[in-house]
Amino acid sequence: MWISKIIVNYKPGILDPEAKTIQHAFDSLGYKDINDLTTGKYFHLTFGKEVNKERAEELTKEVSDKLLSNPVIENYTFETKEAVE
């Protein structure tokens, strides 16, 4: 069985208001050594036993492109591993 872990973040230059709010809170609380912060989304997909690694990666890319990210403003990365049972 295979799992894919997907991380979606904004592309460089896209405004990330949630990150700006958190960064402001860091500054207010005295965390001056943290220079930058970005936010994102995390997805964990689990595939059935009949799916091989190549198909799991193909499906991960397909759903990431079509559903999990907005390709105009977001990038994603993923890793596909064999599930530990």
C-alpha cells in the first residue's frame, strides 16, 4: 500500500495574509529571530493495495493539479512512500 504526502504553498510574490498576521504576532511576542513565515496546506493520500507506486504518483499529481492546488497562485510538492502497516 502507498501513501502520498502533499504540501501546497503560495508561489513567490503571492500575498499570504495569514502568514503576515502570524509574523506580526511573532514580532509582538518578542520572537525577533524569525525572519519569514509562509503558510500552506498538507494532504495525506492513502491508496488501495492494488495501486502500484507509479499509479499512486500519477494520481497524486492529477488530483494535486486539478483539486488540491490552484496552479495560478500555488505550488505543490509531494512524496510517495510505501505505507508501514
